Amino acid sequence: MKIAVGSDHAGYRIKEAIKKYLQNHNYKFYDFGTHDEQPVDYVDFGEFVAKSVSTGNFSRGILICGTGIGMSIVANKFKGVKAALCHDEFTAKMSREHNDSNVLTIGGRVVDEEKALKIVDIWLKTPFLGGRHERRVDKISLIDEKNFK
């Protein structure tokens, strides 16, 4: 699994902690930035990560901004991206089991580092259940096909 990672200035510190987690657990990842806490536009980094997942260059993406909302909106503009904004372990688990999310967004001003790492851990380790959920995810894919011709 190759993971694309990105943040704006508000998510920078948590992104750095997530990178350490990924490294310590032998995940392959690439940091699309930002690389410090100087103000930047979250849209740019959301685009880098979402495009890399949409094109298949990365299987998953993790995005962090102040609330996670902006990154989620940006990421979901890309074909094949199913970005889920998660603020706790339950939503992280459900976003994988039921929705097969491939991009995780987190609010760096909403959750602390410890909570963010728990969210990432669960999100990365939880498989998609398929079954009755697959029918629903397939419907999402059909919407993608209609809207991204």
C-alpha cells in the first residue's frame, strides 16, 4: 500500500506525527507538503493527494487541514476518490468497512495528535466488508462514471 500524505499549515504538526507512525509501521508514503507552518491554501495540497489517488499512483491518501472539511471537499472532486472526514475511531472504522474510503481527512484543530494516530491506525487496518455495502459503493462508482466522462 502506497499512501499519499498532505496538509496545510493547520494540519502540519499532525501530518508530521502521522509520517512518523507510517515510517515506524513500514508503510510506503510520500509527503506532498506543506513542509512548515507558514500559511498556505489547503486546496493545493488536497489536489496533489487526491489526484495521486484518483490516477492510481497511490492506493490511499491522508489529508489534514484545520477542520478536515476543506480537504474532504477538495478530495471528493476527483474521480474514484472516496474521502471520509473522521474525528474518532468509530467513523474511521465505518468509513472503511461500509464505504471503502480511500482518502482520510482529519481536522488538525479538532483532534489532538494521539486521537489522530488512533484514527489513522484503525483506518489503515480496517478492511472493506463488501457484501451489502458493496452494492452501495458500486452506486457511488456509477455516479463517478456519469460525472467524469
